[in-house]
Amino acid sequence: MKPWNKVAIVGVGLIGGSIGLALLRRNLVREVVGIGRSEANLETAQRLGAVTSATTQLPLGVSGADLVIVCTPVARIAQDVCQVAQAVGSECLITDAGSTKSDIVREIESAASAAGWKSGVRFVGSHPLAGSEKRGPENANAELFVNRTVIVTPAGNTKSTDIELLRNLWTGLGAKVVEMSPSQHDEIMATTSHVPHVVAAAMAAATPSELVRLTAGGWQDTTRIAGGDPDLWQQILLSNRDNVLRSLEQFEQRLGSLKQAVKNRQQQALQELLMEAKQTRDAVGS
Amino acid sequence: MKPWNKVAIVGVGLIGGSIGLALLRRNLVREVVGIGRSEANLETAQRLGAVTSATTQLPLGVSGADLVIVCTPVARIAQDVCQVAQAVGSECLITDAGSTKSDIVREIESAASAAGWKSGVRFVGSHPLAGSEKRGPENANAELFVNRTVIVTPAGNTKSTDIELLRNLWTGLGAKVVEMSPSQHDEIMATTSHVPHVVAAAMAAATPSELVRLTAGGWQDTTRIAGGDPDLWQQILLSNRDNVLRSLEQFEQRLGSLKQAVKNRQQQALQELLMEAKQTRDAVGS
């Protein structure tokens, strides 16, 4: 018997498409329904084998699913989860793939309490650290999660059996799972992902376009993620505003120290600051 | 007949080794002498075929050369060029591979005038935009310059025949050559190379080491060049101090605008700033 019977994926872009493809290729599911607003994306996903069927009607698509994965942009996740929750019973686990968590969990909990859903919503957040500046189901890749980290973020009322189900989902796709609270997730991601995006964007924007042809590998690496989708990223940054601002200040402090060392021609201090940075960087591979 | 008879390379690391290897593999030179202070590096270079002979004695090594390429760290280039100039006659062209230019040219010119060298030094600067966080002759690569840009920086007294010789050198190794003055070079490189290094270092240093395992491709790309050699980079940054400080301010302005948009929850403004960055970044490939 396969681990999952019917999985519904809401939002079949790069991430949603890759999840569907990986589940089907690894023979972990009987049926994957793709749910989206763009007929063209759904057709592409179906043609590439990322879903077995597709619909633009969310309640229809999620009906009878044992797992729903919401892979829409951050600002839409909470409302999509609530819409799913209204359509399915408590036999269905819901997760997402969003880059922030606290805002989403808060919004879902307050909607659940406003709607008077007795048992709350059976939602546990996920965040696969497998983003890309690429988009769309045409870039879906069944190996996208292999050796990547997926953060699973249980909230106060999450059942341990649901955490276990999510662990099995992601490890089944080849990923390592790390568990933490939604707020710890957001605090860490501000430093490891969101502020790097802001910095890469500032660097790209500060480069006059006529100089771009004189850039080399260094500039190109440093600015690569600035090619990401501006609409998705404004949602992420605003959803994690407080942590992003705090983490930006940490960055600005380090930048200020480096700047002062250059300004004051402090050779030794400058070299030490650069060495400290190198040691942190060298802790991961190239 | 080969374009060059004897080429001497002072400093046989990644760049010097790659030049020797490329010249010999492409059959552009009869003899390449490697000159350095580290016997081990020289032996590696010779074993890998990057030089045909090697010596730690600079005057001996450059004797009879028709081209000398100084590939030592930025802070040593000017004095090495002057030492070469003392040892060779005006039949020998001298160039370098340094990441800054104004300081070096200024120092060479003042040494030449102090020494009373009548015709000055036959030096024209080069900067191959082909750096790497890798080092040493063991990483030398005969294809390192293919499709890369090399900036050649004639000074006031440079002869057009010497520029032509350098153009042929670098295009012979597969590179595209762009010509500009030393000061224009330094101004541009501050933006396209030196400030990205400072920013990458600040980002790496601002990341607590226990979070490094939770980084993904974005952080890793953005900080990759922070793995570069701290001693080489403090030299580069201090040699180009004024331009680096000016260019850092441009970066800080952009960062400040992004920060304000996040702080004030200005969704539209934030998205526009990110879009502007994306457009600049998209002008080069991934």
C-alpha cells in the first residue's frame, strides 16, 4: 500500500510541481490533484507528470484527499489553507511550503476561532529550503528536495502523529527534516534567507546597467537571488518585517565595521574582519 | 614562429599558473619561466606544466624575457615591477594581473622618476576578470580566460604597439579585451567587484555559525566570495579605498530605500525596488 492515497497540491509552480513529480516518481501516492488558477500551468503540470489530474475548483480538488499541500505565494497561504479546511474534514492533514510561518499560523488560528471550528484546523507548516530564482511547473524537478533541509513548524495544538506524517512526507522525497516553532523559523530565516535577498537586491540596484558587462563571477554570485520574483519577495519580507529589520541591523553593524576599517586604513583590523567572515563561509562548501 | 619567445611569470598562483598553462597549451610561447618565493609552488607549477623552468631569483628569471607578467598580490606588484624593470631592458614589456591599478601605476611612475629611468618603465597594467576563491598553481586552468574580460589600462606614456601586444596576449588566451584608464578601472571595479566582496563578508560575518546549517542556495551564493583570501582582499580594498567608500555609499543608499519600504510596509514601493534590482540582474545570465 502506498503511504498516501490522494494528495492535493494547491498552486502548481516550481515547488508544488516538484512535490507532485517527486511523489509520483517515487511511487508514494496513488493520485495527485493539481489545483490552481492558471489553466496553462495546470496543463503543463499534467503534461510533465507532476499531477495526475487538475482543476481550478479548490473544494472539488481537495475532496477526499488525505493530504493537501498549499504551495501558493506567502500572502495567500493562510486564506487558501482556510478554504481547504472548510472543504475537508479532520481526516485530512494540511501543510504548506511558505517561506514565513508566524503570520500564516496566526491568521489560520484566528480564522479557525472566528469560524468556531471546534478542533481547529489540522495544519502544520513546512518550509523546504529549496527555493530557486526559477519559476513555474516547467522547471519542476523530482530531485529538488534530495539532501535539502525542510523545516517543519508545529504549533501548540499540533499532534505528534501529524508531525510524524510530515516527517515521512519530506524524508520520502529525500530531504532532512528539522523541527522548530513558527517564530523561531522566522527569526532564523530573516538572517539566512530574507536579508540576503534584500542585500543582493541592493547590490544589483546599485550597479549602473552600463557596468553590468564588466562584472564577473563575484558580482554575479552575490546578486544571483536578486533575479527572484519581486512580488513573491515583497510578500515574504513584509510578512517577516520585524525579524528582517532586526537582522538587517546585524548586517549593517558588520558592514559598518568593515567600512570603518577601510576608511581608517586599518590593515590588521580589516584582515581580521575578513577572516572571521571567511571562517563562517568556509563552514559550508562552495 | 611563436608570438612569444620567453615569458617570465612572477608569482605562480592560480592566475600566474593559469597564464603559463594556457600559453604553453596553446603553443604561443617557446619558454615560460616561473618566478616565486615558494619552492613548493614552483615545483607544483612545473609538474603541472604551467612553466617550463622555475627560479626564486627574479633577476635571473626575467633575463632575456620579451614579456614579464607580475601576478603577485596587489600590495607587492609595484615593487616587483620595479625590480623587473631594473633587470630587463626596454625590449621587454611588463604587465600584471592585479585587481587595482591607480596605486600601482602611481608607485611605478614615481619609482621610475626617482631612479631617473629615462624612458620610464615599459609597463602596461592588465586585470583579467577571472578571479576565484580558489588559490594556488594546483588550481591552474588553461581555460580560465576563455570568454572572460581582461581590462588593459594604458597610462599617458603607453605606446600603442604595447597595447597591441597585450591585446594579442589576452585574446590569444581566449579573452575579450577592454581598454580604459587606471583610474576609470578602479572606479568601476569598486562597484562591480570590491564592494560585493565587502558586502558578502558582512553577510557571512553577520550569520551566527550555528545557523550556517540552515542556509540554502541564496545565502551560499550571496556569501561565496567571502571565502576569498583575507590578506589579498585587505590589500585590494585599501589600495582602492576612496572608490570603495564612495561605492559603498551607493550600496547603502539602495539598502536604505529597501529597508524603509519594509519598515513602512510599503508593498508597492518595495516591489518596485526589487523589480529594478531584478532587471539589472537579469541583464547577465544565471
